[in-house]
Amino acid sequence: MEQFEILEDLKKGILVSELSSQVGKDFHQNHVKFLYDEWRGNRLRVERTWGDTVNIPISIVYSSSECLLPDDFIQLKAVENIQAIKIATWNVNSIRVRLPLILSWLAEQQPDIVCLQETKVEDFQFPEQELRAVGYHSVYHGQKSYNGVAVLSKLPIKKVQYGFFSGFDAENKRLISVEIEDINILNVYVPQGQTTDSPKFQYKLEFLENLQKEVFSTFSTNDNVVLLGDINIAPDDRDVVSPEEMKDRVSFHPQEHAFLDQLKNWGLADVYRNFHTEDKLYSWWDFRTRGFEKNEGMRIDHIWMSKALANRCDSCMIDTNNRSQSKPSDHAPVICNVKV
């Protein structure tokens, strides 16, 4: 029995044991991976009674430690008619520290897709259950105390790529890519770079070069592509307090701007600037200098979209209100809305 032949049973709902019996000896070879992919992608509902049909079924959330049991009732979730998708990016600067604020913000803003950076937590400590409890499936790529990226989604996640296809920079968890609906999303945390005479700046330039290759070699300009995250580059004079003081410095360097120019030439657009042309609109402020209180910061968190997708975007904003909350990140979320 081929995979497509079991879809009708899965749409109606069926016990794992019954499905296994119907498929026969090829079940484990051809179908188990499909079921687990659907479960992990939040497209498969799993209800468990532990074999006791009297008990009320318990909905089982996917985790790496869970497995499907013979008496589990499984059913593909119905696809909803979606009119728009709300996408956000946010450098949370430690997901464990920021979790109460994140949960409150999710309840308030109700984004469909959220890309997080600087989660600073190993995968086994990622708060998957807490986020699932408020309606978000999550995939994550983390490490202890540094870096870390994650994608939260109310919508099914079809594909996940952890890190670069090329294997570049595998020890640092700074990139995760997913496909959701018809949108290819690359969530990135670009290195800061420290100073231009530091090896960390050369690492940043190498990272940007590989990121460009990742986009250009994986997708065509006709694809729906979103590159977003903490890019750690302020694009132009409007995005810093003093262009004169920032000239040739990290996060405002000509070699970094060349990377953004390449994105533009390829066909990506900085969608925030489609809606806001004024200056002094920032997404990051330094705690040490009380930058938020003085409105002295930089716009370094971005959402870049391919042309067709950017044309479907009807708003983009920086949620500065979030930055004024108790125990905030030093970054504010950037949120856009895309019509389907």
C-alpha cells in the first residue's frame, strides 16, 4: 500500500494498530517516517487512552522522547482557509529568561510564525511544551549559553534544515530554515563582529558570504523567500544615531552593506522600508548606555522578502512597546503581515 493510499484513513482517523494491520509488512519501511514527520509538523493529531476506552483521550504532543503506540488514535488535521500570515522575528537574548514575556507577547500579538534568535539553550532544555500549550509548534537549533535559533508556528512546518546545507559553521547554531505554507523562511543570527580589526569581523564576513550562497544556490527569484532575523547590519544613515561616528565601523561597514546590496540585486526587499521611510526607528538599544530611554540604537533586525512575497505584505512594524516591558530583551520584535 502506497503512502497516498493511507491518507483517506488518516483524514477520517484510525488506530495505529489498525493502520499497521491494513498496510501489512511494509508498514515500518514505508510509512512510519511519514507519520512522525506529520506529527512533528503539527499536522497529525494523536490521542491516547492507554488501551482503556473508558478514559477520556489525552492529546499527545510530539517530542523526541515520545513514540506512537498501537492503541493511539491518529488523524490528519484539517487544513484551514488562511487569509493572511503574521510573521515576526525577535532576538530574545535567552529564551529561559524571557519566557514569561514571550508567552505574554504571543497571547497579545497572536503571530502565526515567530523566528527567534539568541535562545541560548541546548535543545533538551528548549521550552517546547510551554509553547505548545499556547498553540505553537516549534523547531529549534541551540547550544549552551550562546547563539541558538528557533521557529514557532501555528501552521504546519513542512521542511526543516538545521544550519547551512554546505556544513559551514556547524559548531555555531545560527541558522535554521523551514518551509511553511508556500513560504521558504531562513531564520538567521548573524555574528556581531566586535571590531573591524578583530578575527570576529572576518568571521562575520565569511558568514555573510556563505549566507548569500545559501540563498542564491537554494532558491530562485521566483520562489517565495524570507530571510529574517538579527542581521546585525544597519542598512543606511537612517538606521543609526550618527552616520559620521558609525562610518566604517562594525554593523555599518561598506563590506557589510555590500552584502545587503547583493540581496537587493538578487531580488530581496527590506520590507520595513516599504512602509517606513523616516529615521530614528530602531530595533536594538544598548542596555549599558540606557539607549532605549534616549532612543539611541540601531535597526539591525530585519525581514527581507522576495519580490512577489513583498508585494503581498501589507504592513511591517517594530514592536517598541515590547521593549519597554519588565525584563525585556535588548531587541524589539519586528512584525509583518502577508496576505495569502
